Amino acid sequence: MTTPHVPLRPVPVNGIETGLSNLWREAAAGSLAAGGTVVARNCALTLVVFTGVEGNASSVVREVEQVSGQYAMRAIVLRSLGHMPKDTTVASQIGITQRDDQSGSTHGEVIMITTEPDQATLLPGTVLPLILAEQPSFLLWTGEPPWRSDLFESLVDGCDRLIIDTSDSRNAEKALVALNDLQRRKHNACIVTDLNWTRLSPWTELMAQFFDTQDLRPYLGAIDRLTIEYAADTDDSIGNSAQAYLFAGWMASRLNWETSGQPPAPAAGGGRGHTALGNGVRIQIELLPRPGVPQGSWLDVLGKRRASDGSFARSSPGIGAISQVGFGALMSVHVHAKLNGQDGVFAIAREQDLWHASTHCSAGQVYPAHTVSLGALGEMFSIEQQLRELYPDQLFEESLSAAARILGPHGVRRTP
């Protein structure tokens, strides 16, 4: 099982590598003394994690410890907090993770670097030399990235893949525009990933399945309305609309919709309204917040689904509900089409337990409904799974670009 908490040892910033070498020697000596085998130092990737929200730091550290226990990796956790000791600019700590299973033991490294927010610009000079050469490197940024800042750009340029979560954004629409801008500028130098996109996989899969049959496929060219509901807190809050826009972008990119290029218009319930053109048909796109849905950070939602041995409980007969969803999680998707005078309705709606969704399809006849576990289909996509992805996701890139176009002229900002 994974070590429940990795003990960290303070070291000077300029003594991190030396301190890690000493820890590995101690671990090897301890293993031999206990009759075990030599502990091999063999880190196969680097995960850099930035957290600037003090309340999220402990959750991030726990998740990193879980992940590092499953990979032979170097995890560098950067914390920009406001309670540094006097006369201390940067503090660092190190530790070794261990996971034991039937195949043996897996070890990894954890480096914790903490600084005050006004000193965060010093981090790239400390962190970039610690990234393992000739090995894949990932940057996980929690919270709102400081778009186009020197700190953010330097860390992105130093890693092979950026992982963010637009569900954490205070302004989801701005975040999608900025992320699309970053994707345009970096191309494949640093691959861009959004955890919010990966959580859409059950919704896109279920929607695509409606049109697997030959008799329903023609309705794709006759869609005239797409309505997406997403979780929000109160009646006067639009909430986080990033996931809803990504789903709309996926539909638009797959069906070659042309967007109007106009800023969003008000829609019912404080939502956003857009128009598009597909196959000569004018399409209404509505993104509507559903107030009163219990929400939290996806890291917290993941933590509540984790089993006692550290594994993730995706679906179980004994697990029927979750207490909350992540910020801006999809609640329902409703597609309407009119083909040769015949209405077609294709809908997916989250159940009251928040863990399952049911489908509805009627087009000349009512088709059998299905209820599925969203978690089993991938809504709880974890950080650990992202570390297996080393290549660009073209579908995500095209969906993100389409989402930016739906947002209007500011969503396709020109980049040098």
C-alpha cells in the first residue's frame, strides 16, 4: 500500500540533490538491514505541481503522494503561500515515497519548495534545474494560472506537458480564451491538457452513441438547438461554464458548425446564448447554470471516492451517490433536431445521486433509456491517468479552439 504520509526533511535549496542522494542511500541501507533488496533510484518522469491557494495545498500534497507512490517519479511541489518564517525567501523539503504490491516496491521522490507570493518569480531558477533530463516532464497548475506572466511562461517552457483544470477558474470564459491562446503559441513544444475536458468523456461518449445507428445519423445535420445545463451555486451566479463551453466546442468541431462570431447574449436563467450555422441550419446554443447544486474542488470529490488502500473507487454496488460535484459539472445536455418535419430529441441528464446519468432519445419513436455510472465512464479522471499521456490530443485541441470561437471575437485572439 502507499505510504499514508511522506515524511519530509528540511534541506537548503542548494542542497536538494545532495539531500536526495543521502535519502536514497539511507533507504537502501535500511532495506538491506531488513533482509530486503537494494532500493534502486530510477525516476522515469518529473511532475511539477504549483499551488498558490493555501486551502488547496494539503489536498494537492495528498494527491501527489498518492500518484508518486504509483510511479517511479520525481514530484516537485511548489507552494506560494503567505506564512514564511522571517528572513526566509525560499524553503525546501525532501522525501521518498514507497508503494508495495505483489510485483514489488515502487519508490519516488518528493521535493517541496515554499515561497511567499511576492517571491514566486524566483521559482523557475530553482525548479528548472531539478527537472530530470531525457525524461518526460509534466506541469500541473492548480487554481487560476497567471496567464502570460514570466513565472507561468517559464515553467510551461521547461516542461513537456501542461495540465490545468479550468473548473478552478474564477472566470471560466477568460480561462478558455487564454488556454486556447497558449495552445496556439506553444504548438507541440508543450502539450496543453485540461482536466475539465477529460471529465467530459462520459458525456461525449453517450451523445455519440445516439447516432451510431444508421436511421438516427441523418439527424446530426438537422440539429437546430443545443442546450447545456451545468452546476452553479446560487440564482444570481453564472458559475463556472468552462465544461459546458468545451462540450459545445466538441459538438461544433465534430459537425463543422460555423459560429456567428458575436459575443454571448443573455439567455434564460442568467445563462449564455450563441448562434451557429450547420448544414444550412441556424443553431441555437444555450448554456444555462443550474443553481443549488452542491459543488467542490474536483480534488476533494476524488478524495471522497478513494478507497482505504489509496486506489480509486470508480463504481461499486455499495457506492450509490456522491455528496457534491466539481465546479461547473455538466447536469444535462439536450439536443433538438428537425428532419423532414420529424422532431428528434437526444438528451442526457444527471440523476439526483449525482453519480449516474440517464439517456432519452425520441425520433419517430421512443428508444430505450439507459442509466450509466458517470464515474465508471471516466468523469473522475485522475491526475495519475494524465501521466500516461505523452502525445497531443487533437480532439481536445479542436474542441478548445471551437469553444473559443463560440465565445466571440475575443476568443480567437491573434498571437504573434
